[in-house]
Amino acid sequence: MLILIQSLIIGALIGMSIGIGASNMFHIPDALGMGSFRMLSELNACKGERKEHATFGAKFLFQTGIALLAFGTFTQDLVQRSLPNLAASLLMKKGSTVEETLHHPVKMGIAGGIAGMFFVGFFMLITRLIPETAFSVAREIFSIAAFYFVSVVMPVFFWLAAIDAGRKTGFYGTLLGATSHLLIGNAVLGIVLGIVLGKSVEDLGWKKTTLTLLVVMIAIFVGLAHLSQFDWGILAEGLRG
């Protein structure tokens, strides 16, 4: 009962804040909005249709349950995807407009609070009913899956995207991706930076802007390598060899 009460309070606060913040995103720059442009684009993609908002928000609830089971925490799928869309679907009815529902901060705050209370409370109660042994097995399985997804699948997808974007973009994506993997153990950051640098060079050439961008990227890599305690001696030996 104590966990349920705490979950209802936390869910209400989370849902209310994200509901108001999502609604205020439509009133920028006259009001501050708490959210992300991805969330804004996803809300717009549903085109004010109640069924679309409900379907989009509900399909991420399964991923939320998996993340909670595997890692013991809620993710952005619940907060930035499910709750704002489910809150919008609660408000919309036949004949209503987005100005009266999705764009109304007070109504979205109330609807978000209700959705947050229900789903946070529901997920927390479910986790209390699952045996600890099931949690242990799930964490072992999903931790391995998450590791391969982040370390293998994502780098491959980003690398293919870099190659598909052009010769220079592919070259810099490959070069910086390999450097990133060597320094911090993951190529995604380097590939993304390589895509940015490659497209900048293709559009502008080697000018002050692109040179500054390159210097900033080098500084980022050096800083990350230092934080990850990279062994510079190995690199020196490799260059000498």
C-alpha cells in the first residue's frame, strides 16, 4: 500500500509536469516548454486524432515494462512518448480541436497527471508481484541484449548511414568511428561526429568553420579518452611499430 501511494504521487507529478511541458512546447517562445523537439514532432505526427495518440502512446508501454523488468527503472519511452500522447487521447473527443486539448497546458497537465498515476502505479504494482528470481534472470538476459545493441547494432546502422550519405561523409564517419571505438570502446559518437564533419566539408570545404569544428572534435576525443583512462602508451608503441 505504501508503494502504491508513493507511485501515485510520483506518477501524478511526472505526468502533470510532462503534460504541461509538452503543451507549452506549442507556445514557444511566448512560454517555456519542458520536452524535446522529437516529442513535439511525434505529437504533431498524430495530427490531433484521438486514436493515433492512443495507439502511439500505448505501443511504448510494452517497452517501458521490459526496461523496468530488466533494469529497474523507467525510461524516456514512458515520460516523453507514452504519457503526453495518452494524455492527449484522454482529452480529445469528437469535434474537439488541438487548441482546446493538446495546446491547453492546464488540461494537458490534469490529463497527464491522471495517466501518470495510473501507469506508474500499475507498473510498480506489477513489479512487486514478480518474484526476485525472475528479475535476476531478466536482468542477465536484457543486459546482454542491450550490450550487443549498443556496441554492435547501433554502430553498424550509423556507419551504413554515413557511407550512404556520400564519399567524404563515409570516410570521416569511418575514420572518427574507428578512433572513437579505440578511445572509448564505442564507435557511435565518432560516426555521428564524422557525419557532421563530412557534410560540413562537402558543403563548405575546408574553411575556418570546418577547421574549428575539427579542433572541437579533437578536444572532445582527447577529453573522453582522458576520462576513460585510455592508455596512451599503447598508442605510442603502435605508432612506433
